[in-house]
Amino acid sequence: MESMESSDLAYDVFSRQCPSRSTLEHVTGRWGALTLGALHDGTFRFNELRRRVDGVSEKMLSQTLQALERDGLVHRDAQPTNPPRVDYRLTPLGREVAERLLALIHCVEGRQDDVLRARERYDATRGAR
């Protein structure tokens, strides 16, 4: 795969004004990445998703889902039932992004022993912080 020069792209995330920067932030932030990864497994209701993404607050999950929906990565399906039922799933674009994120997540998980050893070496030479 050839690398593309930033001048070949319509957007440049390294440019301060580029709108892709906020999308990258939504996708790679802790809750965005975990939410997209969880939704890769299927459709979830809000509380199911909150349980799956352990540690996320209701407020943060709501904000994350709104940002991802606005970016076209998540579809929110509200059913007019009593009580209301709301399901969340990935859009085709969201699925593509989630698959790439999951590759990174699996790499990090698979190399965590190396990371922990590197931290130990760092802390031993510089003192734990």
C-alpha cells in the first residue's frame, strides 16, 4: 500500500482547522474507542452498552453516542413504545472505523506484557512517578 502525501488528501488531520481532527478525537478518545469496539459486537440498548463499556458514566456514554451519531458512525433507533426503546448500532462507516480500531486494540492487548516490562524498566531508572 503506497503512502499518501498530505497534499494528496482533501483533509489533513495535522492542520489545526481540519474538521477531521474532531472526528479523530471522537473515535480515539477512551469512551469513543471502547463504544465503537463494543458496538462492533452488535446492536445494544443504552444500559446494555453501559454495562459492556465498564466504567463509563451515563452522562459520558450519552455524550459519546451523540458525537458518534453526529459523525455518522452510530445509528440511533428510537422505537415509539411504552417505555421507549432505543437501540444503537454501527453504520457501515462506523463498522469500517471500528474494525480498524479493534486491530489496534488487539495489538495493544497482545503486547501488554511488553508494555508492562517497559514501564518497569522506565520506573526503575527514573523512579516511579
